[in-house]
Amino acid sequence: MEDKYYPIPKALQKDVTFFGLKAKYVDQAFKGIFLSLILGMILGAFTTTLIGFVVSLLAACGYFLLMLYYSFSFGESGYLKARADKARPTFIKGTVNKKMLLKWIR
């Protein structure tokens, strides 16, 4: 049997970045911007189009900057790890049946 050599492109192993956003934050930023555009359309239907456009633009820019902050401060998936560390309990509360404890001692 003949040994075949298949070169692996190095670009597949690089992190995903888009305008400074890393990995999971790209998806979150697109979702937030899409929701802000929907918000602008709804506001534009009930108020003037200019107000809807301005609110939508501010919400999209704010959400993008928030994701950019998370991307730079926590890294690729560090925000989820930081949230998990905050959600972890500081101590475990257990209940002790004192009647059973006395039976164990005797």
C-alpha cells in the first residue's frame, strides 16, 4: 500500500475573527444587530422613520461595542467561563438528620 501525504491547510486552525470580534462573539453580534434592525422597523412603523433609524443605529452600535469589549476582555470563549464561575455556589449546604447522627455515635 502506498503512503499518501495530504497537506493540511493552516488556515483551518486559526481563530475566527471579524472586525476584531473573536469566535462566538461574531454570531452574537450578528444576532444583536439583526434584532436592532427589527426594532428600528417596528419603531419606524409607529413613529417617524428617522427616530426608528436613529434608535436602531444606536442599538446596533452599542451591541457591537459590547461584544467587542467582551471579545477583548474575555477572549474566545472566556465570557461563558466567567459567567459559569459566577454562577457556581460558594458553599454547599447539606442537611444532617440529628436523630440519625446520635444512632451512629452509639
